[in-house]
Amino acid sequence: VFPRNEYPFVIPIGKDLSREKSQEIAGFLSSGGHTVILSRTEAGYRLFTGPFKTRDEAEISLKKITGYSNKAWFQNAQILKR
């Protein structure tokens, strides 16, 4: 749905998350208007926001995410090129 060449940026939020924790975080982000990508791995779940067409779009979202100061989940969030 989101080809990498057109949407090259994502913001990883967590990896090896439990199903419950990944759903909790995904629900919180979705309710804030963020697009969430959740993928299952052998060790748990990985969660990303995005993807984004431009780095500028990703930076706007990252600023909003890191502004959720009451949520320790987002302290180390950063933009990655996928």
C-alpha cells in the first residue's frame, strides 16, 4: 500500500513488544491521528508510525510524538529511512 520508494521514512516506536503493550501504544497513537504500522516478529511485535513521503512530514510527526511527555514510550523516537 505504501511503496518504499514513495514513502521512505518511518518512526520506530518499539520492538519486541507484547501484544497487549503494542495494542495499547497503537491505540494511543491512532487516537492522536497517527498512522500506525504493527508487525509481528518471533520475539513479539514491532510498531512504527508512518510511513512518510518526506523527511519534513516525518519531523512534524516526530515533534508531536515526542511532545507526549507523559509517555516514556516515545523518549528515543527517531526518523529512519526504510
